[in-house]
Amino acid sequence: MTPLAAARTARIVLVAGTVLALFALTASACSSPTPDTSGIFQSRSGPYEPGAAVGTSADPAAEEGAAAPQPTEPAEPDCAPLIEPPGPDGPAGAVAGYAAAGLGGACAWSGASRPLAGVPVELVLPGPDLVPGTADDEVRATVTGPDGCFAFSGLPLPLDGLLRAPKAHEGLMLACDTDGGEPGGVVVLLAQNAPSQTRHVFGYEP
């Protein structure tokens, strides 16, 4: 073999070896990889979860310093009197108020209070003899709504009436009213042209 032929043969062998080496590397790269169990997809605070930022918890409540939602206390019922425009006989009176549980002996709203619905309330008006508490009295009735409120409107003026609520309601006992005396009756006095803006309250306790 001449030197030129020997050089050509060596070059062909070298090229063939390189091709075989590249083919072996490509086959190795295309084979199925071994499942990664090294834990590189672990965040500082727990296993990786899709959608969660690395280094943070998937549960926002578990974040350090996260504020827990605070329960809201029921607000005192805002029971406005049903003021009506004057009719042919002049202005009419109106009274309003609410019934609630957890007011305490002072009948004052607090964080422990809640309005009571369905409490019967009566307004006793003097009859033709203008003397309250006699046989000709007129009795108007209503019940408190979901917000604990009640209201009476279209009342004759001047007015000397009495609001009444039952001694017991759904296992609760009448403990106070805004009259300040014996619970059960609230005296309502309305002058001409002066409908009541006061909220008359009945409080119940276990």
C-alpha cells in the first residue's frame, strides 16, 4: 500500500469512528430519563404544586402574619318612623322601634345584641272618651320584621298611647323597655305637628 493510500484509509477510519460516537450519544439522549427523585422541585415551605410560587405556601392562611377574617357584629337596627305627608285633617303621628335580645337591663345595644323578628307589638290608643285604659280604647297591632323593627303611622295627634310587647317570645323573657319602669309598656306622647323620632325598644333575655 502506498503512503497516500494508507493516509486515505486512516482518514476514513477516523471519520467512521466519529460518526459512530455521535450516533451513540444521540441514542443515549433520546432514551427515557430516570425519574427525578432528587427533590429539586421542593420549595422552602413544601412540595411544589402547580400554580403556587416557589418558596411560598399553597395555603394563603398559612402564610406568616396572615390576618384571619373577623366576624362582624350586628348593627343596631335603624328603625325610622313612617312619617306621612299631612292629610285633609292635618299631620298624622308615627312611632317606631325594635325588639332585640341581649340588651341587658339598661336596654342598650351592644356586641352581644341581636334583633328579634316576629315579636307582636301593640299600640293602645285612647277611645272617644280620651281616657287610656278604658273599654273604648283602640288597639293597633303589628309584628317586628327581620331587622327587629316595628312602626305605626297615620296616628291621630295629639297622641297619648301605650306600646305593649309580650312578656315572653320564643323562650326569651321581656327584661327591659325604654320606658324605664316595669317592662311591658312604653308610654308614647305625641304633640301636634311633632311625630316621634324616638326608637322605642323592647329587650329580651333568656
